[in-house]
Amino acid sequence: MVSVVHNNPAAGIAKAAGIPVLQPDGAYRVDLVFTLRNTGDVHLKNVMVGDDLRRVFAAPVTWTVQSMAASGTLIANTAYNGHSDTSLLQPLSTLDVGRTDSVTVVLLVSPAGSFGPFYNTAVLNAQSVQGNLPVRRLSVAGRDPMAPGSSPTAIHFPPNPKIGLAKSAGETKLEIDGSYTFTYTFFVRNMGNTVLTQVNVADDLQRVFAPPMSFRVVGNIRATGNLVSNAGFNGKDDVQLLNVSESSLPAGREDTIVLTVNVQPNKAFGTYNNTAVVTARAAAAQTDVTDASANGNLADPDANGVPDESSQTPVVLSPTKLRIPQGFSPNGDGQNDRFVIGNVGPDKIQLEVYNRWGNAVYKSADYRNDWNGKSNQGVRFGDDLPDGTYYYIVINLTTGERFMSFITIMR
């Protein structure tokens, strides 16, 4: 009787990538499953699987190994990290004839704007128990280690573009002419994991401060980071706060826009609410993203990672009364040279001024805050009035209000 010696070592390996699962921080969890089968007629020892992730995920992509597991007589190498240690198994791993076992690796990958697809191939090395004959096989994509040839396994991370916007209003400052000045601050946040371009924030102030009110932009719009302000913004004909073609926002970044506005209520006092809208382009996902602003400084007030909150930002313009000074100093130094009545707005004002003997020294039926201490009545017509105390009557011809008191001229 002739004994048959079996010593034809062979094996197959397949590598499959599960569907990436997006994490709250913008990274992805992906499960890699390596399926090994002994297809020869002899037991295999020193079974090793190499997978060098540096060849897959080039910088700036980063990854960490979250967990590893192996079945059967395969022993997972828990020191595997994909770069300094690229072996999935420990040398004591074996695989019996006809046996199929697997290795599962859980990765956490931060794509840093690179979404793939990424391709790689694992390599299986082993030795026959009899004769130490080598076995080497490159992986095939999928879960069938019996499939012929070799093929790379693809990993693709779907981009997750999101943008959020918050808008706050600072305190209103009452100006001498009865107008209000205040500042809007816009907080623009890229809440996704891919760069956003063509970023724009639209704010139509004409819809908020409609006639009889009037408004104007004070100074320049200030934008931070890669946001570029639009110098032509006026809140009416041009409502785009940013230069769209030049503005971008990296993943995870928040930048701001500061806009100062002066509003003349023209007696239309009250609370005025408005909402801005941000739009941007996510080229990696070939889609646009948008969000309506939330009041305050948080683009995602409930911190659930979804900027779906929208609320109006209020500005309160309170009713005002005329502000009449107690004195002025018309000495030509450029400071306090005129008798300026504050909070007049569009109202028509009549002013009469009398000296201590009751003689009229100045009158104006349509006063424009331009009296410089010279008389336009009586024998001193055109002369500078002497320093002293004078009696005035201010009449608001629009509302019918009358104000009477004393004013001091002191040069």
C-alpha cells in the first residue's frame, strides 16, 4: 500500500469594507473584514495578513484603529495600527485545511476633505506545516476568498456638507439726530466635513426698516478668515454681505461678519425682527447648502449637530423726546459751537430766544440746529450775543409740544 503525501499549500483572502458611518465630529467609522480560507491540502502555520494603511490614506487623512477581532485559530495582533505595525495577526495563527476564518478591524478615519475612493490590497503569507512551503496571496475585493485573481478594495466616504448661521444685535445707541446706531454680528460655521466655497450671507434690511424709516451702513463691513466682505452692500439694492467668488470656509471653521447700521425711525418706533440666510457650495458633494440664522451667537443652539434652528434677531427702537442742551460755547473751536437740539428726526422745530429783559434776540420758524450765538432780531442784529443766560421757547410743530427753559452762552 502506497501512502499519499499531501503538501500542496494554498489559501485565499478577501477584503470587504462596510458602509462608512458618519460620527458627530465629522470622522467616519468603517469596518474592514478580511476573510481567509485554506484552499490547499495541508494545514497552514504562521498565518499573517499585512495591510499598510499609509498606502491608502495619505496625509492629511488620519485614522485610528478602534478595535480588532479574529475568529477560529487566528490570533489578532492588538498592536496593529496600520503604519508602524502593519500585521493584523500574531505569528502563532494557524488555518486548518478547508477552514474559513476572519479578521475584523474597526477604523475611525478623519478624511480632512479627501473622500476617496481609496483603494488597497491586503497580502496573506503563511507556511505549510509540512515542509514549511510558503503561501502568498493578494486579496480580492468582497467576502469570497475563493474568487480568482486579486482586486483592490474600495473605500469611499460620502461628504457631509452642513453650514450654520447665527445673528446677534448689539445695544442701540441713540444719536443726537434721533437715529439709532447698532451692530449686527453674523457667526458663519462650517458644521460639515468638507470645505465650502462661494459662501454668501444675504440680509435684506429694506424689508425690515421700510419707509418712512431710513437706514444706512456705517463704515466698512468686517469679515474674518477666508470670508471677504462685499464693499457694495447697502441692504437695499445689494443685500449680499460677502464677495461670493472669494469667500470660503474650511471644515469645522467658524468666522464672523460685523455690520454696523444707522436707522432713522422717523417716529416708527418698535421692535424690528429679521433673519439672514447663508448659502455655500460643497464641491466635493456637488451640492449647495443653506441655513437661516438663529438669534444669538450659536449656529446650532441645541448642539445636536444639525443647524435646523431658525429665529429672528430683534432690534428695539424706543420712542424718544427732544433733547435740549442747557448751554453752548460758540467760540469757533469746533466743539459745541451751535445750539443743537437732539432727537429731532424729521420733525419741524420752531425756536425763539429772549434776553433777560424779554427782548427777542433770535427766532427761527424752521430751526436746523444752526444757531451760533448771533442775534437775528432787534438792534444787535448780526452781532455775537454777550455771554449770559437767555430764555428759550422750543415748539415741535409736528407734534405740538412746547418746551420753555433757560440756556447759557459761555465762550
